[in-house]
Amino acid sequence: MIIRCERPEEFPEIYDLVKVAFQTAKVSNGNEQDFTDELRAGSGYIPELALVAEEDGRLAGHIMFTKAHIVGDGGRFETLLLAPVSVVLEYRNKGAGSGLITEGFRRATGMGFESVLLVGDPAYYHRFGFVTAASFGIKPKNDIPEQYVMVRELVPDALCGVSGTADCF
Ligand SMILES: CC(C)(COP(=O)(O)OP(=O)(O)OC[C@H]1O[C@@H](n2cnc3c(N)ncnc32)[C@H](O)[C@@H]1OP(=O)(O)O)[C@@H](O)C(=O)NCCC(=O)NCCS
């Protein structure tokens, strides 16, 4: 499986991939494919951190890390939002999701990013070192249940002293 940056000519295929993948997600609002397009059109888009997994010349999965901020009394702290991650049904449970996440971490760390934030299922994300954002005093600006808002330091103690509201969901 190859992990590489997404290409503009693939955007329509990625839209469909995300839409179909989330039809079997535990939690979905049905808009993840449009959210992907919005993130790509936004100022936080980082082409180097929008990745696909390719297997036998086919797209098997997709992930996006975009710039986000935690805003609190201590100021405005830059972080990454991991959203969304999608794997085509027939390629699941073969490590594509894990590969996209860990390769994203590796590239993001190399680019100087220090932490990642997401809304997701703790049962899946704990294995990648994500912990509840509330344990750092980081909260969403809306009413997402706090156990689903998670953070992961890419650099040890990067979130030490960082608290506030995530501006991205
Ligand atoms: C979640 C997703 C990206 C995982 O992709 P994948 O390529 O199958 O993941 P991996 O092969 O790296 O890991 C598979 C493992 O994750 C587990 N897993 C997958 N989704 C899970 C979930 N929601 N909760 C708990 N565990 C989950 C599998 O049971 C498997 O466990 P095992 O290693 O103990 O056998 C994929 O299932 C998907 O696209 N789902 C629909 C979209 C979605 O839910 N995205 C995440 C939003 S939070």
C-alpha cells in the first residue's frame, strides 16, 4: 500500500470515497464528504497533509490534517485537526487507516506541528495515543460530548499549559 498526497484530479473520487465510507461509520452526520471539500477550500488546508492510500492503482483510503487553533486565556495555539479519515469497505482491517494516521503524524512532526485534535470514537483512537481533550482543559465550542474530543501530542508536553476552546468543530 502506497501513502502519498492527494491530487486535484482525484478530488471527485475522494468525495465519493468519503461519502460511501461514512455510510458504514458508527457515527456520521452524512456530510463528511462536503466537510472534506470545505476543509480543502479553507485557509487551514495543508496539501502535504492530505493523503491517500493507494493499493493496486486504486484509492483505498483518505485522510486530512488541517490547521486549527485552541483559543484560551493563554492565547491562540496552533494545532492540527485530523478529519476525516476514510477507508473503502473492501480494504478495511488491513492497516490502511493506521497507515494513514501514523504516516500523517510522521509528516506533520517533520513539518514542525506539535499536536493533533479530533472528534472521534475513543475505542479506535486510543491506540494512536489520543486522550480526552478535556484532560487538558480543551473543549469544543458546541455541545459535542467531551469524551469524543481527543488530542494527541506529537512533541512531548506540547500541550502543557494549553487550554481553551477548539475553533474547528
Ligand atoms: C475507521 C476506519 C478509518 C478504520 O480503517 P481500517 O483501515 O479498517 O483500520 P485499520 O486496519 O488500521 O485498523 C483496524 C482496527 O480498528 C478497529 N476499528 C475500526 N473502526 C473502529 C471503531 N469505530 N471503533 C473501534 N475500533 C475500530 C477494527 O476493529 C480493527 O481492530 P483490530 O486491529 O483490533 O483488529 C474505517 O473503518 C472507516 O473508514 N470507517 C468509516 C469512516 C469512519 O468511521 N471514520 C472515522 C471516524 S471517527
